[in-house]
Amino acid sequence: MLDRFFTSRKFVTDQQKAIEIADHKYSDSISRSIKKGYRQNMSSGRVGVSMRHINRDGAKYYGTLVNYNTSPISSQSSYFQREIISNRSWDLYVNDAATNGLIETLCVDVASTGLTPIATPMTEYLGLNSDWEDEYQQNCRDYWEIWGLSPSKSCDVTRRMTINQMMLWSVFSWKLEGIALWIPLMLPESPLRPFSLSLQAVAPYRLKTPYDLLSRGDIYDGIEVDENGTPIAYWIKKSTGSDDYTYVFDSKENFIRIPAYNQTTGRPNIIACYSTRNICEYRSESILTAILKTLRDRHDHKDAALVGSVVANLFTVFLKNGLVVRDKNNETIREPMQEINGGTILSGAAGEEPTVIKTDRPGPHFKDMDYSTVEELGMASGRGFEKILHKWDSSFSASRMSSLQALKFDNVDRDVLISGFCDPVRTMLLEEAMLKKMIKVIDVEHFYKHLYAYTKVNWLPPQQGDVDPVKTETAYQLAMQTGSKNFSDICAEHGKWWKDSLTQRAKELKFKDELEKKYGISLTGQILTGMISAQNSQNNKNDNTTNGD
């Protein structure tokens, strides 16, 4: 009733008149004040306070905005809406090809086959030397691979994922449901488990506020905060042991309250990966929230168009003189309709004529509507429609700009993954290695006091590939000559560590020299000839496929 009053024409008209009268009176008073202030300021030599406000058309209540009413909702309503969005997002991911493709594309673009950590400790700040740094870097890399990439998959409590696959799942859960949750556990060591640290994934739907605690003002979507807004505990719903978790009430006794940090060691008891947009909430929105209705409508639209197209393609035959059918007694029977595979036969009586009803399915504008939906997906994800379709039919320059723009969003999302998941996990692993004296530090107290200096790291993304490798290599050579890039920058763009690249190159040259001495031949000319031949072949291919750019 109240909403109808506020959206009624009388209210809008009265409100508009009130605004206009207020604006007129305010303008007159401001005009007199400005003139008076101008005379005062001219005499005193002061400029005074500027008083200029612009009328906002978006705040009007007439025209197409007459029924545009918004209002903040309570935390309880937000809690229920978020649960609905989560269930619908999962339904679209499982049953809609476009949604599935969008989420998988984001996961591959951001995490792909995993990020590689390269230790970059603050050696001079710690008072150590370069020899210690080289040994420390190599040990950190070795222990990360032994723990996270071992075939035993001991880094995962369920032994289903390597650390690289955990990164992929973190992006998936964060994008689809707004948050990715992990519980770090310390399990007993074994021959297949050289480190005690192991991570347990938690389904985001289990992070929620108990019904009997909804009235509290310090729990937001299952995350309890202190007076400063710092998370101090997470409320995780207990596992029911059955497929249907809805039969267990969301009351306090069915939840586990997990403190955010260990009071003794300060280590996190929960690793939560999410991005912050609404500062009043403690988890992200699903990337499908803004386009969920559009995706669902598109799904229904395609189903209806497909069914209509199938029906339209079924043939129908109308017999003017009817269809004569005889029974077992050889008596004539008239059947008005008979269905056969792929169509229908209608039997008409004498004098009856068929009326043809045309159904143009899916319609002339179906493709345009479907394409506009894909464009919305591109805007919502920030990747562009070409990235969503995996179809680059624009010019080379346009496609290149689209890829560069998508790369910016990938870097932002990758930063959230690193700060929310990768850094905390690696810090805990190095802490365990330090306590076991597997890495050299000055002492335990010094390690904890200068934790960031010891655990500082550069995460290398996996190699993305090149659209035109010849042009890329030429650009790298020019950048090296001008000094705008160094060898480490180029290696980092390809997901490689520059020391590994130089070491491998040295091994190749040494092995080449040994082969030349052993067989008495020179491989330099042959290798160079093969490289030139490959480059010329690539150039010819590019010339044949160039479209004017």
C-alpha cells in the first residue's frame, strides 16, 4: 500500500511541484546570499565558499523513472537472497552452456595450470648475502613442488587436487558463489606426506548465519566480526552425512564456530578468498548476479525456439477425400488423424479445405537477441564477447585490443587469488619448513619478526601464448636493445624464471659443444638455418592470412 502511494501519479506530481518550489526559493535565497557575500568578500578580500549544485535527472520521479524505487534491505533479506542466487548460479552452470563456458573461461584465464612462486626475499634488509639468497630461493621452490605437485596430492585433505588445481577451484568458487573457503589442517607425517600442512575445501553454502543468531549485529553471512569490523570467527554448518542438507535446521547447535586465527600462533584457521566491493559485506557477489535473469531468459528462449523449430519441421498432409480404412469385418472406417514418424496425416471430409498456419522459428531476430546476450556476458565479466565466444572474427588490431583489455581484468582477479589464497598458503608452508630447519634463517624469532621479508614472493602466471610469435620476438629484441625490458621481464611474461632459463641455455650450449667434439661436426650453422627457415615460413603464413591490419 505504501509503495503504491509513493509511485502514484498524485504523489509524483506533488513531489515535483514541491521540488520546483523549493528549487525556486532556494535559488532566490542563494542568489541574494551570493550577491551579499560577493560584496562582503570584495571588501574583505576573501573568495568565500562556492555554492553550486547540479540538478540530477536520475533522481527524478517522472517519465520512465516514475516506478523506479529502490531501498536497502536488511541483513536477513540479503542472507536469503544470497542463498537463492547461489542455487540458481549452480543450476545455470550445470544446465546452461553459455554460463558454463563463462565460468570455465574465467578459471582458465586467471589460474590456468597454476601460478609459480619465485622467492624474492629482502636479502639486504635481513642482513644476509647473495649466496644465502640463491640457496633459499631454490629450497623454497623445491619444497613448494614437493608439497603441492606431488602425485600423492598430500596438500589436499581429500587427495583429489594438486596445489595448481586448488588455485583453479578457488577462482571457480569465488566467481560462482562469491567466496572460496579452505581450512588448513596439520596432519601426521608419513612417507607420502613430507609436510603436515594439508588444506580442506569447504563448500560456500555451509558458511551462513544460524537462524537463532540472525538478530545479532556482528555476524554477516556467517562471518563474525569485532567492533572494528575484523573477522574473528566463521560459522560453518556441520556435515549431515546425507545428500540433502536442507533437512537439518540452521540452528546454532548444527554449526561449528571456527575462530579466524589461532590465538597462540596467529596462523589463520580459515583461508577466505574473495574481493571486496560492498564494504558493508564480507563476501563477493556471484559474477552471475547482475545477468542471472538474462541468462535464464536466454536459456528459456533457446529452448522455446528449438521446440518451435522441431514442430515447424514436422510435415502435415491433408487428404481432401479422406482416408479410407477398413476394419476386420471389411467395413469402412474414417479416421480424422493418423500420426506417423516425423509427421501427421489429416483426413478431411468432402468439401473441407486445409488452413495453413505458418510458424517462422526461431524467427529472423533470434540471432541478434542471442548475440546481445553474449555481449552482456562479455561486459559483466570484463572480457569482451570475443573472449566468451572464443571466436575472433574482427580485425587483428581489434582482437588484440580485446585480449589486452581482458588481460587487465585477469591481472586484477589474479591479485585477489594471490592475496586471498596463494600467499597465506605459501607462508604457512615456509613456516613449517622453518620450524623443521629445512630452510636457513637467522633464528625463529627473527623469522616471525620479519615474516614478510622472508616470505616475499613473485607469482609468475602460466604462459599465455602469442598470436604472432615472430612479431613478439622482434619486439622483445628491440626492447632488450633499448633497455625498456630485461631478460627477467621477458621470462616472467612467459611464466618462466630467468635463472632457470639461463641455466637451461648453458646446459644446452655445453651439450652442443660436447656433441661437436665427439662427432667432429658443427651444429651452429644447421641450427641457425633451421631457425631462419622456420621464421620465413611463419612470415609467409602471416602474409597470406593478413586482412589489412
